[in-house]
Amino acid sequence: MGQGESKEQYDKLKDNDNEDEQHKEKEDTSGQGRQKLKSTVDLSALGGLVDKPSKPNPPQKDTKMSKEEEEKERIRQLRLERLSKSTLGSQASKADEIRKKRTEQEQKRKLAEEKLKEQEKKEFEANKKQQEEDQTKKAELERQRKLEEQAKKKRQEEQQKQQEVKQKKSPEATKKTYMHNIICDSFNVCLTKRTMGKDFMQDLSISKTMEGQSLTFIADDMITVILYCVTKRKNQNKFRMLYNAYSSAKRHLLANKVDIEEVLNYICSYFAILYSNPEALEIETTEKKQQIKAAAPALPNIPPNMGDNPQMMAMMQMLMQAQAQGGAVFEETFTNIEDEFFDVVVNDGLLISDKEFMANVLEECKDEAFDLIIRKSFLLLDNLNELKTLTKALSIINVIGSHDELIEEFINHKYFIPVDGNLTGKRLQMETFFGRMLSITVWPTENPNKNFDFNMRMTPGLKSKQVDTMSEKFYAFYDGFTMFMKKLLKNKATKNRALEWFRMLINLNTDYFKMMPQFASLSSKSVFLNSIAIFLELSTPFVSKMDKFQTMFDKIDPLYCATEKHLKLGSCDKINSEQIEEVKVDDDHEFNFVTECFFITHTLIKIGYKKVIKTFNQAGEQLQSAFGTMDANAISPAFQQICGMETHLFAKKYTSSLFQFLDFSCFYFCFVSRTERDEEEKVDFTWFAERVKIEDNDHLQNELCYIPEFYCENISKLGMMYRVFRPSTFEKALNFDALMLFCLYVIRTKKVSNPHTRAETLKFICEFAPRAPTYEFRKEELNLKGLLLQSKLCKNYLLEIITEAYGDVEKTGSNSQYYEKYHYRALITQVLKFIFKDKHYMEQLVEVCMTKADKFEKFTHFLISDINDGFTSSISKLASIREYEEAKNNWESYTEEQKKDFEEQFKENSGIAKWGMNMARSALGLCITIAEREECRKGFMSEVNLNSFVQGLNYTLDSLINGGKPSDIRYSKNLNSSTRCISIKINNPKEYFFEPKVITQELIYCYAFMGNYQEFIDCVVLDTRSYKERNFNKAISLMNKAKIMIPMDIAANFQNFVEKCKASLEENQLKEAFLDDAPDEYMDELFCVLMENPVKLPSGNTVELSQLKMHLMNDPTDPYTRAPLKLEDVEEMPELKEKILKFRDEKLAEFRQEKEKRQKMQEEEDGEIEGFE
């Protein structure tokens, strides 16, 4: 019985025992019942013989039972006795049977357990015996293996001894054997049929047999062997087969025991013969044409209103024609042998992996082979929209850069720089190696393929991961290209040729500097963006080490941009074209690489980043708008655009290199801007920002003037792009002192002649302050919060420079300078409001006001001008907006043409109203901040500013409260709010930044601060156009009713000011009446005022000096002839001034007499009234 059967039997017996136990329990239970039944029967059977438990005896009846009843009772008792006997008997017999069965099962279980133990014991003994046998066998095998090894070792020793004996006897025979084995194994051939796995060379074998030679290969047989392999193995790449034989022979175990140089030479020679003259080896060649099609120029995004612009339409038609032509087609013819050669040499990397072999092979056919490699490699760059082309380009760079002679052939090839003289930027891009390599991009504008995966569950983290992965691919290419460029730069000839390509790239694309470039003939943006990354890598060695800046600065020659020997930048304005001297440089003069790299990089940045910020911002707006509709078809293109631009613009390595270059550029600008040059001075640029003073430098070096303007624009625009789109990256890569030092220099120095360049630099500084309306930094911008407030450089110079720049941006040199200047001033206002939170800047403001009153007066003049222009233009446009809103209520009654006119006018008016109101309120808020300090109020009280300041305040208050025009502005009592307020009846006034109660509150602050000056009060009441006493009374009423919340001290000062105005009104009106009859020669014809300080212009006209100063602040020209004019050019007129003063004194004396006369008459009337009473 097996072990399994014993276990089953044992389990079965155990189950039977369990059943018996359960049955026993039931039996015990039934036994207890039977016992009770038995006791009952026994008691009933025995009757009165056995004592029953004592119970209370029931009362017995006196009557006796009848005979029938006794008989029934007796029968019943007999039945009970019979029943009890039969039940007890059957139960006892059944219990005996169960006990007997249980005993048998117990015996069987014990037998099964014994058998199971016996079986386990037998199995244990069998396993132990088997293990002992296995160990014995293993020991026997180990002993046999050792014996075999010993025997093998003895055989090898004997064979070695025999070989040594043979070598002593016949070394030549041994070498022949070695040579035979090497040739057999290398070419996989043999001379006997018995050799398995090798090709049997029957003809050679027969020939050797007939000549009585041994059947072994010798070096002289190499020609026959090579010809056999080349001709018979048609399906194999012949060059790969020969090289495999070459490498196999060199690595053979017997190669060091015999001279195989002759064999290797044969292989190299026939490798070269196979390429240069395959007919000599009886190889048939077939020709195959391959071509590559240059991509047609990409069409720019078509604006929706393009049809209204004839020039844009003409440009698009030209581009469409170029698109239809499809670009140039390059066709080359190659043979099958040339294809096999290129496949082995380039694709297999033989040119890189075994330079010694290739040097021997190419010794006789070098020029033809290199030309083939270059032409075939160029055709590999076929599809510029596929990222795999990027890998191909990198492999081509590695192959070409592996041989110096191949590099020389490469840079002189037609595919490096075309020989054709009719070359354009587009042709240079599509018909040259560098052009096609640098055209690879993931920017959707130029590459329509979807290179980034998008779905509606996309998160910023997944998007960043995709962009980082793509950036790594491009930077692997950039690193390889940079290494190749460094190889080219080591040799003078290759260096000049390589830089010549990039010079041509710039010179053929200078149309990008124009307003309307001809895109069909220009290179695409991708070439410039990729070139920027390459040159940033090349510039890293001299821009990354601050301790070597002094040496590098001396190497940079600004005359590089002045001579136009290399870069044709004649269409680009220089920093100061007026002071440029004519420069002549010898034809053989060469500029060093640091100079070329520095200025080429800046020029590439200028072209490559043109309108990039605008494009990136538009893509962001499109993406946000598409997410609002949750339309995947609309989101995907914008997503591709954003990711593609981020790959090129915001890669981590790119950002680091770019900011290093910008820091270097900032310091270089400051370096050449110094008034003195000490060649031996070693500047510690760590503290450069603290050591160099910023002053009005009128004696800067002339070399600064030769630098193009876009040098400054590059720094400010790139810094602004990162500040807006990547504030966290900007903060990490930022050298704040370098950038701020550069910006303050550019804004301050007069050497930068273009006001637009200074204004754009000023705009960059303003990006370090929080923006309106909250004037709070966003979460990702918090690290920039303390830069302007903590920088020592800013604390020393920022306030004075930007307040001066507030007036300088009056003319920005732009076509849209009228609106542009307000944009710049709004940004300056934001900066001033932010820095005035710091006490240091407020104290500095007081110092500027006290020590440089003329500059502070100019600043407040333009601040007041912005208040007046803003409120005047915006309030006047609100009437038209109201008319449009009323027309919308009855829109169906108008024609389509009228509706179109309404819409266009409304769009224009809305824009003007928004910017005007926003600008005016910003300037008014800044005025309040300044006027809060009593020392600074005199800037508003000057003869140049007082009248315009007062007129602006009065006009605005009158427009808000009294209603400048009853049709559009009124005091509204029924508005949506529960309280009365000052409002213009238009929908959504806050959309236009129009909050009447807040504006009125700000006006009250201004009146309260300036109300202590009598000149201010007199000027207020003399403003006949806008001064109305009821306006001020209504303002007081609004304060009293808590409609406008004003602090108690300000409210008290305003009420005192209003009372003073009432007292001054009558006196000033009477004074003006006496002066109205002044002779014409005393009046300023241009400004219609009585002159107090007349001056004569160079044109011969006479004007009031204070009015002329106001005019010159806005426009430094003669108001009559528009000729340039300075205040120093005017001539004083003391005689006329004396006459005017005499006339005025006489009139004032008459005024005083008349005033006294009226006072006496009033007193007499008052006395008469008192007497009457």
C-alpha cells in the first residue's frame, strides 16, 4: 500500500469516528428520554408497591368505579407494560451494534496509522540511500574530470613539445601554416572539401595540386582570394566584407606569430580599387539618381483684416507663388558601389572607428571619396520636419569632423557655400549643409508635424516633461555642432570659412530690419534660433568667468560694426550716429574671434527674436481662449505653438548661457562708457555696480558710438521676455546689479541718441515693480519684490533718473509716440508708487525737489499734463459711448452701414476713454502722494505749472459734479445702487476705470493740500471756464452726507479752502477787469495773456517767458517757425518789461482806489441801515 492510500484510509476512519461521536451524543439524548419514559412506566406498572413522590392527595370520591371502567383500566395498564418492554429491547440491541462498529473502526484506524508510519520510514530510508548514491556518483565524476584535465594538459604539453621540435626542424613550414589559417579564417575560405562552414575554392585548389604545391594559402594568393570573394558573394556588401576580413586578420590569435602586413596591404589596396575602379575587378556598376527638394518658404499667419492692406496682399501673393514653385531640387547620381562604400564608411562609422585603415584606403582616392561622403550626407538631410533628421545631422557632423582633410574638403564644397552669385537668405538655408542642419525645428509655424502629445488631461508637469525631453534632443545636437565648430576654429582657413557662412546668413537677411521684409527670399526663424544656441555655447568660455572680464573687454573691437568689412549693418542705426567718425581699416586687418563671436551673437539675437515676444504672447492668449471653450481641436495648435517655442527659448541650458552672455554685455557697455580708460586698472566686477558712478557723461569713448542700437534692445527685450513669461527662471539667472547698471546708463547718457531705445530700456526697469491696479506681486514674482527697494545702486540713482525720463519720453521716435509716451509714463507711475512706500525714496524725492528744482518742475509739468489730457480726452469720449448705448436700444432702426460706423466709432472711443482715464487717475494718485509732503508742493506752484494744474482740477470737478455737457454728464439720483452718487450715465463705468466718487475724493485731497497757498486760491477762482462755487458746495455736501469718505483733517482743510475761494473771487474778478484793456503790444499774441516777463525769439516774435517755458518742455522748437530752440537763445526785453510793469502798477492803483471807494460806500450803506433800524 502506498503512502497516499494509507493517508486516505486514515482520514476515512477519522471521519467515521466523528460520525460515531455525533451519533452517540444523539443516543445519550434519546437515552435520557427513554430513562424518563422507563421510570414513568415502571412506576405505573408497580402501582402502589413503590412509593411515589409525596403529593397532596386529592379528595377521594365516595363512589366506586364500575366494572367496565376497571376493565378498561386493566387493559390500558397491560398495553403500557407491553410497549415499554418492546422499546427497551430494541434500543439496547441498537446500542450494542453501534459500540461493536465503533470498536472495529478504532482497530482499523490504529492499523492504518501503523502502516502509514511504516511507509514513511521506508521512504526515508530510500531517500537517504539515494542521496548517498548521488554523492558517490558526484565524487566519481569530479575524479574523472580531474583525470581528463590532467590528461589534456599532458597532451597539450606533448603537442607543444612536438611543435617546438617541428619549429626547430622547419620554421618556414610553421609560418605557412599560420598564414594559411589566418587567410582561411579571415575570408572564410578553404582549399579542401573536408572543411565545414567555409567556401571551397576549387579552381585554386586544382591549380596548386597540378603544380605540386601544398594546399595552403600564402600571401601571393590574396589577389585570387579577394577576387573570388568579391565576385562570388554578390549579395554581400563588398566593402563591409573586405573590412571584416581586415579586422579579423588583425585580431587573429596567430597574427603576432607571423608577418601579415602584406595581407593587410592587399586588402587596403583592393578596398580602394573596388571604389575607384570596380571594372578592373570585373564588377558591374549600375547608376541610381537621388534627389532632395528644398522646402518652399513658409507662409506667415494671415491676419483677419489683411484684405484692407494692399502691401500685405502683395506680399502674400508673392509668397504663394514661391510656395507653388516648391523650391529648388538637388539631384545627384550614384553607383551601387558608391552606395555600398558610403554605407560602410559613414553609416557603419568606419571613418571614425578605424582611422588608420581609412588613411591607407583613401591615400589614392581621397578627393573622390570625400566628395562622395559630402554629397551623400547632404542628401540625408531630406525631411527637415522629422526629428530623426536631427540625429542624421549629428552623425554627419561626427563623421566629417573625424578627419582634418575631410573638414577642409567640406568647407570648400559647393554644399557649404554655393558658388552662384545670385544667393538669397532662403537659398543659403536650403542649399547648404549648415542651413539645412540649423533649419530643424519643432516650431509649428515652420514644422506642421505634431511633435507634442496633447490630451484634455494634460497637466503643467506633463507639458514641462515633454518640453524638457525635446530640449535635451536639441541640445545633444547643439553640443555636437559646437564641438565641430571648435574644430573648424582651430585652423585659420577653416575658421574664416565657417564664420563666413554665418556672416552671409546675417548679410543676406538684413531685410528683417525693415518694416515690410520680403519673406520669400529670407531664411526662416529656426535657422537664427538654432544659430543663437550654437554661438551662446561658443561664447561661454569668455563670458562665464567674471575675473577675466577685463581681459576679454580689451579684446572686443567696436570698429567691427563700423567698418562693415564683415557684417553689412548699414541699415541699422548706431548708438550715436552723429558722433561717428569715418573709420578706415586695412584690407588685411583681421578681427579676433572674441570680437566676431560677440557681435555675431548680438546680431543673430536681434533677427531671431524679432516679434518673438509678441508671437509667444498671442499663442498664450489663443491657448487660454481655447481652454475657455474646451475645444481640443482649437487647443492643440496653440499648445503645439507654446511647447515648440519653449523648447527653443526656455531650455535650462539655453537660459543659463543666454543670461551669462547678457551679463557680460551689460558690463561691457559700462566698460566702454567710462570717461577715462586706464589699461592697467583691474576692475573687481563683483562690486562694479557700487564703485562706478553714474553721471552725465559727455566725454564717453567714441567706440561706444559704433555699437548698433539693437545691442541695447537685445538686453532689455530678452530680459523683459523672461521677466514676463518665466519670472522664476529670470530671478534665478539674474545678475540684478549688472542689468540695472546697464539700464540706468542707457537711460541717463546722452550718447544713446534714440529716445525709443532709452524708453524701451526704461520699460524693462519698470518690470521690477508690481503692476496696477493691485500693485502687488504675483506668487511666482515674490523673489523680485525687494530688488528695487534694497539695491544700493537704485537707491542712489533710480528716482532722479526715472523722474527725468518721465519728460524725456515725450518723444520716443516712434510713429505712434503720442499714445506710446503715455504707456511709458503709466509704467513709471507704477514704479514711483511702489518705491514711495520706502521712506528713503520719499526723503530722496524731497532732496531732488530742493536741490534740482528745474528737473522736478519739468517732472511735475508732465505729470499735470497727463492729468489734464487724460481726463479731457476720456470724459469727452464718454458722450459718444452714451450715444452708442442709446442706439443699441433701438438697433433695428439703423442700416447696416450705420451700424458698422457706430461699432467702429465705439471701439475707438472705448480705447481712448480707457487709457485716458487710467492714465489720468494714475497721475492724479501720484500727485497726491507727492503733494502730501509740503516740501514738494512748490513744484506745482511754479509759474509754469500752476495754471495748468488748477485748470485740470477745476475742469474735472466741474465735469463730474455740475456736468460739463448736459447731454452726457449729469448728477444722477437714480442708479442701480441704493445711494446717490456722482456718475456718468453709461453702462459698466468701472470698465473704463471711471469711479466718480473716488475721483472726487482724490480731487478734494489735492485742493486740501494746496489750499494754504494764496497763489493757488487766486488761480482757482480766476479760472472762468471751470470754476463754479456750487461745485465745491456740492462736494462739501457729499462729504457731510458721508457719500465720500474723507479724513476729518482733510475735510476741514477743504472747507477752509472753499471759504477762502469765496472771499478771493470778487477781488480777483475786479482785478482782471482793470487789466482787460491792456494794449496789444503788452499781450502775448500766441498765448493771449498779459506779459510780465517778455522775451524776443530768434524769429523776431515776442512771447511771455513763463508760457514759452511751458511750450519748450513739450516741444523744444520755436512756436512760430518750428526751428530748434533753447531757452538760452531768447533775448530779454527790459524796456518793454518796464512799460508793462508801469501799466500794471497804474491799473492796480486804480483797482485799489476803486476797491476802497466801494468799501466806503458799503460802510455808509450799512450805517444808514443801522440808523433806520
